[in-house]
Amino acid sequence: MAVVGWTVAFFSASGCSNKLEDAQCEVLRGQAFEVINSAHVCADDADCVPTNWPGCAKPVSSKNKARVLEFKEKFDQGKCVEAKATCRDTPEIYCKQGLCVFRELAGQTNPTK
């Protein structure tokens, strides 16, 4: 019984926090980048959506956006900090030949914000 009391007192005094170390935060970002940098298979335009984390917007499938959001939740819960990115306006995203892509119009420029 005394051991349980000391254990509870120790963890209470140590101030258990949910803050992740920088290396753990980078692992979460890296895992999210692996997801967004893979091919995103789609059946139609409705399958494709933008994700705004990590980094700037990328075209992803709805299924993979959910996976990225799981990493983002852990990142936020871990009180991770990241620099604000300067991103360009997000072009339209659609399904082209079974993959989610940006619709870039020839000769049209898309300046950064």
C-alpha cells in the first residue's frame, strides 16, 4: 500500500506532461510527409482533398487525409512547435487517371501569399 502511495506522489510531483521532445515531433512530421508524398489513388474528383499539414497544401485522397490528421492530432497534443510556412494559393485538386493531383493551368502563375 505504501508503494502505491509513493508512486502516485512521485508522478504527481514530477509534473507529468504531454509535451513531446523535438525528436518525437519530427518523427510525427516525417510520418505525415511519408503519407502525403505517396501516390493517392482515387475513383473520382470527390475522393481528392487538400491537406494543409505538414507544410503547404498537397492533393491527397480522403482516406489518407484522415491518416495525416491522426499525426496532426498527436503533434498538437504533444505541444509540438513548427515554423509558419509561406505557401502559395492552393490550385484546384481533382482525380486524373486514378491519382489525386493539382489542376495547374498552362501559362497561369500562382503567386505566393
